[in-house]
Amino acid sequence: MRLAGKHIILGITGSIAAYKAASLTRLLVKEGAEVKVIMTPLAKEFITPLTLATLSKNPILVDFFNPENGDWNSHVDLGLWADLYLIAPASANTIGKMAHGIADNLLLTTYLSAKCPVMVAPAMDLDMYNHQTTQDNIATLKRYGNVVIEAATGELASGLTGKGRMEEPEKILEVVVSFFNSKKRFLGKKVLITSGPTYEHIDPVRFIGNYSSGKMGTALAYKFAEEGAEVIFISGPAAVFPNSNPSIKIINVTSAQQMLDSSLQHFGSVDVAIMAAAVADFTPENSSTLKIKREADDLVLKLKPTADIASTLGSKKHSGQILVGFALETNDEVVNAKKKLEKKNLDFIVLNSLNDSGAGFGYDTNKVTIIDNKGTSNTFELKSKTEVASDIVDVISKRFI
């Protein structure tokens, strides 16, 4: 009974692989899980609700309410009840909707409401799976922190052979069991992460900023939360933020000074602090409260340095705390990164270069070198930022062993 006491929602979409959901439901229940099944309307064309109700020992949920008696199927309550939301099979249509926040059925509204981890097992034909749109949507789900159980290769319903088969129920079960039984390396730890850009206002409509998207910081927040940490996520006005997660507290700031103030407020209580934000180095000496009018052909702005957040925290770091900085360089990368590591009293610095294709602002990928204050350096290949976050967490976790 390896899943005894666990609450699992099994989402089933309109795919020929829906027949496998019967075996998957039986295996989950056999291991002690309480399973509630949500089906899309089309999924009922492939497998009957009666079969799944019998195997799960719970009524099957399809619609937002029961038209016969008005009973409401609350996607909010379902999202709070579950320890895991497993969508298997997940069709290309549903994956696309999940990636873009479309909520036109109970399965999808529950996904957007879920406070628990989400696993997705894709199932579709070869060409649909390989289509760039589908691959982009899967990458988006991974970036949001969802666990994607890779499709298997084999004979497909179309008669083609290739990748697209939903993974077998026995293998999905082992992924679920492993997830619940794996040791969470940061359980009981508090982690502070800064993310995104900062904006330094010139006047009410103009600012000095940069292109940071917040993708790397968000990937780190998801990974630390997955590893059991309580995450304090301090972000400037980024394009990407973590979805609602009870382990991640989001604090919104705008300027470098606001980010510093918020970081100082929380730094004393955390075990790890990661400075993933792209903080402005300069701010206008005087910011106008009114829009500056164009009255001449030139405008001179006098800038002053912003506070160095990493250095400030480094000067206040106490024994046992780990402080991690980021260095985005364009030349003499390793030399400059090592100087920052020492000057700011960091334990690790994550170096990435704008000279590396696919790395830097805005990309879903990154290529990093992690250098520590003991002289160890690890260089990684170009990877998704989700995978880079895993590498960073792996390196940091060794300091706690």
C-alpha cells in the first residue's frame, strides 16, 4: 500500500488511450490511494463512466453541476482536496488549453485551481506529438512546474509507429510512487529568490529597465517548492511568475531599493537566498512626478548607483546561510564571475554569457557554469531553464549533506 492515504485526481481526456485509464485507476486504488476521476465530455466516448466509477469507488465527475439535482462539483474544493493531479491520457487539445489558461470544462478549471503538483501523460498520434506547437505547449507546462511523463514509442492507433503512445499504467504508477516516496531535500528549509527586472522611474511614464523575463527565477521557485522548501519569491515586473502554490509566497516590487528592502526584511530567517533578479545598476538621481515634456532636442539624465543587493546580503550573511548570485557576462566571463563571487561574499555564482546562443534574457533555455567559493566549477550544456534549476538545486543541496 505505497500510496495509502494519498488523494489523487485522475483526469481523462478524449484519446483512444483512455482505455488505459481503467488499469491505471485499479493500480492506484490497489496501492491505497483514494482516486477521484474527472473526465472531459469527449472522454466518455472512449471509456464509460460506469467502468471508472466501479474501479475508483467514487462517482465520476464530468460537468460543473448535476443537472438532475443541482449538486455543484467545485473545482476549487477538488484542487484543495488532491495531493496529486494526474492527467492521463492528456490529448494535444487539452495540453494546448492547459498551456494557455483555457478553462472550458471541469478538468481544466480544476487544473487552474489545483494547489497540488500536476503530472501529465501525453497521448496522441506521431505527427501531432512532433508538431512544434505541441512541443512548445509541453515545454510551457514543464516551465510552469508540471511533471510531464514522456510519451512512449510504439505502434499508434493510426497505424504509424513512433512517439506518442501514453506510457503504460504500470510505469506511470511507479512515477507516482517515486514522487511521493522521494526524499525532499529542502523540507523544512526557507529559500528566498529574487527574480525578474527592476524598473527605475524617470517620470510617471518612463523608466530604466532590462529584458529579464523572470523565467529562471520562476523555474527555481517551482523546483525548491517541489523539494519541500518554503519559498519567498521577490519579483520585479516580470513577464513570468509562479502559478498559485501554497509553498511559494510572491512579493511584488518595482525598484532596486524596494527589492533590497524586501530582501532585508526576510533574509535573516532563510537558509538559502538566490539572487536571480536582473537588478538595475543605476537609477535617476531625480525622478520627476510629472511627465517630462519634449522641450529641446536632448535630455540629460544624471544617474546614481543603486544599492548592491547581493553585496548587502553578503555582508549580513550568518553561519549556515547559503547565498547564490548570478552573473550575466559578455566578456572575460569566468574571471568577472569569480571576482563577483569573492567581492559579494557569495557561496555560489551562476554564470551565463550573452555570447552563448539560446542563453540569457527571454529564452526558455540557458547554459550555465556554477562556481563555488571552494574553487569548484561545473559547466553544463544548453538546457531548458527547468533543467537548469534542477542542476542549481542539486549543487546547493550538497552543502546540506
